[in-house]
Amino acid sequence: MKTKELQTLWWDWLGTSERLLLSLHEQTAALTLRKLDRIERVQPQVESLMALVREIDDKAAACAHRLAVELGTDPNLRSMSQALEKAEAQQLQALANRVIVAARNIQTVINKNNVLIESELTYVNGTLTLIAKAAEPKAPKYRRKKSQATVLMDQAA
């Protein structure tokens, strides 16, 4: 089996991505509930799992490139699948599809969390603006304006 190393890396990626997805959902819940301690607790997990997913992804890309060179094809899945035996190509394609779906799910949750964070920052900014306006000293609304008209009337009388 020529693609064993690549498939092993993709299975590792899938396992790590599942843990990352759970952490991202935990982050979503913490953001929605505005639980700062929970956010701070889950953030290091999210960052370390993201780094691990990137690392595995880089290894898989390098492995796929080596495999493409070994097979004498372009470094893409379609070309490599055509150069492999049918059963192995189907297995590789099925695993690649799982990786693609998992990556889309992760990206969807990351985008949703980013929107929640931006919304929270907008809320905090609005609150701070209201506090700053309330703290400003205000001039009374019904203050008499100085008018020279009364002085002129006194002189005319």
C-alpha cells in the first residue's frame, strides 16, 4: 500500500480535528454565555489543537507531494488516484472527503465564533461609549443666553 503514511496522517488529522471541534463548541458556549473564566480555560486548548492540526496538515501535504513524485503525477488527489490501484484510490478518496468535510465544519464554527467575538466587542464598545458620555460634564439645558438686546433697550429708554 503506497498511501499508508498519508492515510495515517489523515486519520491523525481527523482525530485531532474532532477534539478541536469539541473545544470550539465549548468556546461557542462560553462566548454565548459570556463566561470569561470558561473562555480563558478553553482558549489554550483551542490554540494548541489548532497548532497540532496545522502541523499534521503540513506533514500530510509534504507526504502527498512525495507520493506524487514517487507516482510521477501532479501533486493533486485526482492525478494520484488515477495512478493508484482502484481499491487504494477509492480508499484514499473516501478519506480525503472526510478530511474536507471536517475542515469545512471547523471553519464554520471558527467563523461563527469570530462573529460572536466581534459582536461582543461591539457591545463592549457601545457600553464604554455610553459610560463616557454619561461621565462628561454637561451644561444645563435651560441656561439664559446672553443677549445684547436688553442692553440696547435700556439705552433707548
